[in-house]
Amino acid sequence: MAETRKGRMTVAMGRSSVAADVNRTPDGRPHPARLRTRRRDGTPVYGYAVRPGVPPVSVVRFDGAHHPGGLPGGGRHVHDFLVLVHIESGGGTVRFDGTDHAVRPGDVYAVASGRVMESGTLTGLQHCVGWSAFFLPTAVPALAAVSPLGWAYHPLLRPFAPDAADGPDHGRLVVPPADRGRWSAWFAELAEETADPARLGAPDAAAAALTRLLVATARLAADVLGAGSRTADPLVARVFEVVERRFAEPISSADVAGELGYTTGHLTTLVRERTGRTLLEWITERRLTEVRRLLLETDLPLGVIAGRAGLRDAGYLVRRFRDRYGTTPHRWRRGERAPA
């Protein structure tokens, strides 16, 4: 069990115990998660702490003493990165989005960004053994060029889409017994390659190991998500390609439709039917995603950020940002940069 005292956490590791900072993994490495902000209800939101030159992927081995969520501080929380959990043995209960789920050997959970996890309930997994991988899609070179809008529409990332958890098993996947040894070996390989990022070829090897796990997860999810999965929609992919390439320009829905050879009304209808949002909403979402990135990573004034994100001026940026996130860009920037 984990015991917290004055910002320190004692983690039982087999027969021994080690003292670790709450921002460290059981093996003593810095944890990739960092507190970025809190929702209005107080739920903490963790982000992935990207380090220059190091692929944004990390692996945690848990044995009941350390829970699969692996986030510093524990409790109810949200993360803005992706998590892949594999249970090797044991069982218990885990809570996602306010609903308890029974966990059994062979289970795999592809946890989407923004999904509410309540790690306090994970104390019921004290006899579980398994792995957690935390990552951003940019850890895989083949996914680095995929628009953030298209993560849920890419074959390797589809299992992590928020609506993938809407099925009867709430996103639970099951590895066949004959394949479970291979899954454990793949996680172990990924852990080895991420342990020393400076080792020759480690970033490429880590990307290959993560890709193997994503392919295996996507294959498990194929039957669950069904043939009607959004991953097979080439039109959506083409729309996102155009939006990704041109969102910083003063483009409109008509510009995107014209490049793809559709009328504006027809393409907007198709996109809304297939994604639940209009074409203009996707363009705006991509621009605001860029605004958030620039607010977090730079000290640029709002007027410059507006220009780089394809928004006409700082005033328009503020209005759109407040409508979307319920706060101003300045307040959001301060909150994101505040010490954890």
C-alpha cells in the first residue's frame, strides 16, 4: 500500500520499501505526469512533461503496491495524454467516469485523454500485476504528422477515442490467453528502451515497441468497435489533412470544400454526419488547439498568437477561447504555468 506523508510516498516493492517523491515512478525515475490545472469542480488535470530530445512515452510496472493510473497524488484526476493498461494477473475494481468496472487477467484498457479516473478505487487492485504506458502520439514518427483532430480517426489511435468507451464493456479489451505472454514481453521491451533514452537507437526502438503495442491494441479493438468504425473513413482523413495544413491561413469551410472538390453545404453535411461536428467547428477546434500550445510553450502576446493560429485578431481570439474553455487566455496561461 502507498502511504503519503508531507509530499513523500512510501511504496511497497515486493518485500522491501523505498521512499519516493510523489512525482517519481516506483523505480525512482521522474514521473512523466505534471499537474497543469484543475477543473472547476477541483479535479486535477495532468499533462505529459515533455523533455527535449526524449520521446514522450514512459512505462510503469505495477504489482498492487503501485496502481495502474500511476499519477502523483492519486485520487480523482484527468490526464491530457493517452494511457494503455495491461493486467497480467489478479483482479479488482477500477472506476472510469464515475462507473466501477471489474478488472481481470488479460484485460487491456486504452484510456482516452480527458477521461476521469478515480485512482482511490484502485486500492482494490492490491493483488494485480501489470503494466501502464503513458504517451503522446508524437512518440511514434508515423503519428507525428497526424492532426490532433484526427487522433480518434486514425487506425492505431481509434481505441483511445472517447466514444470507444461507450460500448457494453466501456472500452475493456481482452487479450487471448495464448497471447498474454507476448503482450508482457512487448511492455517489458518498451520499458527497457525508455529506461535510458540516451542509449544508441533507444528513441527509434521505443517508437517501434510502442507501435507494436498500438497495432496489437487496434486489432483487439477491431471486433469491438465494428466495421463501421470511423477509422475507415477516407473523407474525414482528407478533411483533417487540409485543415492541418491550412488552419493558420484565413481559410473558411468553402476553402476546404473547394480544395476537395465539394460544395460547402454538401461537405459540411457529410462531415457533421460522420463526426458529429461541422467543418467550421473542426477548423475552429484546430485553431484553438494551436492557441493553447502557444500559450503554454511561448510568451508571445495574444495578437501574435492569433495570427499564428489563423484567428483574425486578439479580441476575436479571446471571445472564441472564453466560449470554448470558460476562461480567458491570460487566466488559462497563468493556471497552466502555476507550480504543481
